Amino acid sequence: MPPSGEQFEIELGEQKAVVTEVGGGLRTYAVGDRKVLDGYDLDEMATAGRGQVLMPWPNRLQDGTYEFGGRDHQVALNEPQRANAIHGLVRWVAWVPREREAHRVVVRNVVHPQSGYPFALDLEIEYELTPGGLRVRTTATNVGSTACPFGSGAHPYLTVGTDTVDDVVLRVPARTVLHADDRGIPVDSASVDDTELDFRAARTIGPAKLDHGFTDLERDQDGLSRVELGDGAGRRAVTLWVDESYPYLMVFTGDLPEVGRRGLAVEPMSCPPNAFRSGDALVVLEPGATWNGAWGIEPR
């Protein structure tokens, strides 16, 4: 069995994507022989968060502790070098296919009450290939008897065929950047005006090291916010869009040995890092309530 479990392949024309049983994430996405994601091979694990699903919280949770409903909670520290819990609880658990067609798959996971997160969630993700690209729709329903905290995120690494992201021309339509401490925990926010983190006008990434959260996203008339990448030569481009359920984006230049700056992580987030502690944009799901969000990738 591959490290990522059963492979759920979907296809539409030249587009092909693979969703995995382990973590319910995206292992690959390509158009013909062109890779759109810097994914991972069948015999590999999803290191560096590649293609993974980040629920019930995205990014980091300081000390793995938070207070909710008048009780203190402690989850496992899976980023021990920084004493953080990172990227939620579902990255390494099995997801099952609920619906399958040639061009789409819906995978499901139930988060049962557990140490540090004594709540119950029914999670579904639909991956659908359309003529315009890949669309990902997430649904989270509180199936427990008490309210629960929730956040959603995803971790695709995009590529436009350059050897590294240094040559990528990037546009991020965000007015505000989150500044974090050396543990990756936000400590303040500021306007991107007149800073090296202002990518509202497309420009080359160069040697910059990005590992920043962005918000106050500019949106088009359809309500979507679009991050655009190009190869600088006008031959390849890709857009990642998010709907209004995702007011935050994490942009990371892949400065890790497993990625080596080959791909740019553009991570949709419903809340910022550490939201379980700060409460910023935190979703509180009452029993029976449902949260929905959508994002997608458009190769050009």
C-alpha cells in the first residue's frame, strides 16, 4: 500500500488530479504533461504539508493550548521544536470516498471527540475538475451536542514550471500582512503599503523568503480573491482563487529541504494562525450547524 493509502483519480480532458485516502488531500494535479502542483510521488509521504487538508484549524496553535466553553484544552505538539500544534487533526487519518465520478470525488472523515478536541465534526471535501480548472468545496457539520471551534485550510504548492520560485511573477491582492514571532505566531498586522511584502502589483519573487499570512483581500465582482503566478515569459500561469469563506491566505516560498523552493504554497485559510487562542475570525459551530467554503486552481 502506498504511504498515502488508496488513490482517488479524477480526470477531465487533459486535466488529471489524484486525491489521497490518507489526509484527504491533493497528491498531484496536472494538465497534460504540465504539473500545476508541486506534489509528491506515489511512494512518498506528504512531507512539508504538500497538498494536505488543515482542519479543524489551519497553521499554528501556540503551546497547543486554548480555552473554549469555559474549559482549558491541550492538543499534541506536532511541531515540538517551536512548541506548537500545527495544521489540525486530519492530515494523517483515513478519508473515505462518499461519491465518485470520472471528474469528481467527494471524500469524508468524521472527527470524533478526543483529547484536546472533545467535539464531533462531519467533514466532506468535493474535488471537481471543470473546464476552467479544479474546484474544491469543503463542508463541516457539527454532529456533537455542544458548540465547537473550527477553522479550515489547505496547503497546495503551485508551480508554473520554473526551477525555483525565484523566477515566478507573483500577484497577491492583499492589503494587510500578519507579522509573526520566531514561533510563527502572529504578533501584529500592518499595511503592505510601501513594503517588500506588497505584491498587489505583480512582480518577481526573487530571493525573498515568504512565510507570511495575508488578509484584507481585494475581491473581484464575483466575490473571489485571486492569487496569480506566472513564469515571467508568458508561457505558463496559474491562479488560485478563494471565496469569501477564506479571508486569509498564507504564502510560503517552500524554504524546506523537501520542497527546495520548487513550488509556492498558497494556503486558503478561514482564520489566521493561532485563532483558537486569539479568537480572530474563529468559526463557532453550534450543534447541527454547517460551514461551507470553496477555493480552486485555474491553470492558463
